[in-house]
Amino acid sequence: MTDHAQAAALDVPADIGDVAELDEIVGMHIALANAAAYRHFMESFSDLELTQKQVAILWLVETYPGIAQTDIAKILRMDRATLMAIVNRLETRKYLARGRSTADRRRQTLALCPDGEAMLGRAKIAIREHEDWLKGQFTEREQKTLIELLKRIHS
Amino acid sequence: MTDHAQAAALDVPADIGDVAELDEIVGMHIALANAAAYRHFMESFSDLELTQKQVAILWLVETYPGIAQTDIAKILRMDRATLMAIVNRLETRKYLARGRSTADRRRQTLALCPDGEAMLGRAKIAIREHEDWLKGQFTEREQKTLIELLKRIHS
DNA sequence: TATTGTTATACTCTATAACTATA
DNA sequence: TATAGTTATAGAGTATAACAATA
């Protein structure tokens, strides 16, 4: 690389924190932090081949057996059709099964399959490691502050 | 709806904050907050048809004329191929143009087209409104705290 | 050898619209 | 009328692998 080319490259920072205007944009930092956390998550889950959304859904089905798709969509702030696609994938992989509610025959009741239970068990271990990495960057007080501030945005 | 069905639905909360185990997961709150902010962003930008990433790239090209794709990828923590796809879309819409660097002929120099400049101008106005909504949920002190905490994750 | 850009490919998430069945 | 699920469709972002041109 020539000196000239190096000089040109040095004009450009490597971090958004050095771009004064963009550094003020809260939405930018949320998006970048989310992307960083997501990448770390996907590395931790590379052998399980599960995404954040997939784990969250399995977890909710375990916690609330018989929960309907609409309920999950409300909690996770997702579209019905979007959730449908994810549940389809989890059903294909035999992680959960659909059934009809007897009380309201419009509703589906979702339940974990044995494979889904096993997978969720492994996922929880991976999540703990991932969360340790995440929380390790903060004091306990900062963790609570961060969660409290983020909740204001999504609640 | 029957009383029975109502009772069944009431067992399931409508907010992640009511699911004790999941409420402890920092990554969950980051993802949900990001999704909420992204949805609001997309509403603000519905007439412009621009995503967060597209605006960020246009903004960086304006701030650093002649910046290379690799530089942008580093700042925004993106894959080269991913950035390629987004730049292609922006080029198709005549928002930016590629050129070859004379100093290092491997590198592309990116520049804003007139349409891109006009669009970025409108985008900045929409961003200000979006950021007002976002920042309006916090005191100035909280804004700084939130940015500082998020930076630790992505920097 | 390393870097930059490129193409091909594939997957996930996301959303809209329109439809069926049920309440 | 409203709700729950479904299907079709489309677009955006993400990543991997392999390749060419250049350093």
C-alpha cells in the first residue's frame, strides 16, 4: 500500500463513535448493539442452529403449555404471519407441535415435542454463557439500568 | 368468547416483563427495543422507502466523500458481501455512484448522486423526528447513560 | 500473501394482502 | 363483525464460499 493510499484510509474512522453527528443518534447505537449481541448469540448457537426468536418461542411454549400463536405474537411484538413462518420451521424440525383448542376452535395450542425440550435445555445453557458475556460488560447496577431503559422503548 | 376461553387467555401475559425468567435476559430486551425502534423508524420513513442501514450508508458517504465499501463495512460492523447488496440497491436508485480509486485500484470510491443528496436531506428531517420520539422517553442524563452502555456492547 | 470488490447462493425475519373457519 | 390461523408473495439483511484484480 502506498503512503498516499494510507493517508486516504486514515481519514476514515473505524468506529461510529468518531463520527460526531452519527454518534448522537440513539437508534444507531441500539441497532449496532443489537447486531453485535446477535452475532455473538449466533456464534454461541452455531452448533444448535437456533435463532433468538426461535429460542424465545420455544421458551414461551415451555412456560405456557397450550399457548396460542397470537399470544406469542403479542408478547414478542410480531406479526401473525411472521410468527407463522417461524413456527412452521420449528414444527418441521419436530421441536413443537400444533393442536386445536377445544375451548375456542379458532386457536392453536402449541406444545413442545421431546426434541424441542431437549433442544431448549441445551439452548438455555448456551444462553447462560451468552448472557454472561453480555452482562460481564456491566456492573449489576448498570445491568438493571440498561434493562429499565430498554423496556421503556419496547413496552 | 366464552368465560372458559377468556380464562385460558388470561393465563398468558401480554408483556415480556411479566415472564420472570425471560425478563432477566438482557439480549431479549435489546432485541425487543431494537425491533420497536426499527418499526417506528420504518413508519417515519414509509414515504421515503429507506431503511436504517441505507440512511447510515448515505450519511457516511456524505461525511466522507470517496469512502470505500470496506471502510463503511468496518464502521457499521457488516460483511463485505452484505454491504455490497445494499450499495447495489442504492446505486440502482441513483442515490450513489461507484468509481475507482486512482491511488489503490482495488478500492471503490463512493459518492452521493444529486438524488441521493436530496433524499438524505429529507431523511435527516425524518430522523430528527424519530430521534425526538426515542429521546423523549428519557432525560438527557439517561440518554447519555443509554448510549454509553450500548457502546460497550458494539465497540 | 493479503486486500478489495464481486457474484452466486441460501436462509431468516419482516410485512401486506387475501382467504377460511370460528366466535 | 371480529378474531385466529393460513397461504402467497415480496423485500431486506445476513452470511459463506469462491473468484478476479490489485497490492
